[in-house]
Amino acid sequence: MNKRIIISAAAVIALAACSEDKGAGTSVGIDSTAETQSDADIAFMNSMLDSFGNSSKSVVSDDGNEVTPTDEPTLPLSPVLFTFTTEKEVVYSEIKSNGSCWVNLYNQEDGISFYKSKKETIPGYSTILEQYDDATILLKENEGSLYMQDLHYKSFAGRTELCEADSIAFVAECNEKGGVYRIYNEGCSNTLEMSCVAKVSSQTELRAIANTFKGECETFIANLPEAEELPAVHCQGDTENGMACDTTWNE
């Protein structure tokens, strides 16, 4: 019997709070129809999740009940940040003062790194904050079947409502694919760390996924707001005898 996916308590709370907001989840351009799964499929998908460390609250278990693992995460920084070690192919790269987006393809490791960020002034904060999505896509084959892992490390520049909506969208998309997922942090405070593994069609191509991300980057960069003009600081003197500084706006 296939194992089912249950939503963590944090996601349920987020769903109640943002039932009308579907968020801005990232699509990777594969067929949304879930592949037929066996017990072996579920076991392998969970093993892919386990290879990146255990969450504080696992959302998949053999008997359909939520499991709280006792092991500490195996990665000290984050279980969803992945470092490629082989040569990359730059599919897209655009870095601006108010935002960036790039896509790198790693054919030898069957993976993609995708990053987009936007800098903006948030009401209530004295500094410019950055909203970003650091994502990794990995394809793995096992016993003639192909699986895709989608890892995301996201920051929402203090906007809790965006974080909650995005987590709902991620869970819904993973469920639609018939996948298993884990959310590695409680609630939506500063970051959102999550991973989904799903069985995909054997015809799924890494380059096609990379090109989908490229299209997202092009749209993202084109829609960035105008960069905010920052004041220029002019100083006279030196650090030993003291300096007099004046802040003026560039003409």
C-alpha cells in the first residue's frame, strides 16, 4: 500500500492564515500528473530526503502518522544547501544593484543551481533587505525509475505572509506530484528551508528544466523595480587625525 503525505502542523497553521493566497512557488516545468508509486519508490524518495539530514519534524511515515526523529541534522548549516563540485555551464546570469538571477547546469552531477534575489526597502526596517530563493534541483535514477529532488532555502525580507503562502504552495505542488517533502524549520521567522522528492517521467530532461528557470530569470529581471538612489558620502581628512564626512545625494 502506498504511503500518504501529511501536512506538518506549521503548514496547517499557515494554510488557515493564508487560505486565499497561493504564493509564488517555483515551477520546474515537469508534468504535474503524479507517477505511479510503489513501496520501493516511497522508500527511495525518503532515502533521498534522509541524505540531506533529518528535519525536526518529518512529514512522512510508514504508518501514516507523523514522526519526530531523534537524530540531529547531519549538515551544520542547512539540510537544503547543496554544493556542486564539478564544472558548471552558465545557462543564465544577470547581477544588478537591486536584484540578481542565475541558473547553472551541472551535467556530471545531474543537477541545477538556481538563485534569484531582490533588494528592497521594507517599512519598519532601517536597512535595505534582500528577498531571495537559493534552489537546487537533482535528478537520480534508481532501478529504472527517475526521481527529482527540489531543495529551497528562502528568505522573505521579514514578510511572514509571503513565507506562509509560499510554504503552502510548495506543499500543494509536492502533493500534486505524489512526492514526499520535509520542511526543516518551524514556522516562518527568517527563512524557509524545504525539500520535495517526486518520481518523474523517464523523459524528464535536465536542460529543459534549466531553460524553464532561465525563462523565469528573464521575467524576474525585467520586472525588477528601479534601483533606489542612495546618498553619496564625501569625507575629508584621514583615519589617524580624524575625518569629517558629509552625506549628499548624487545629482
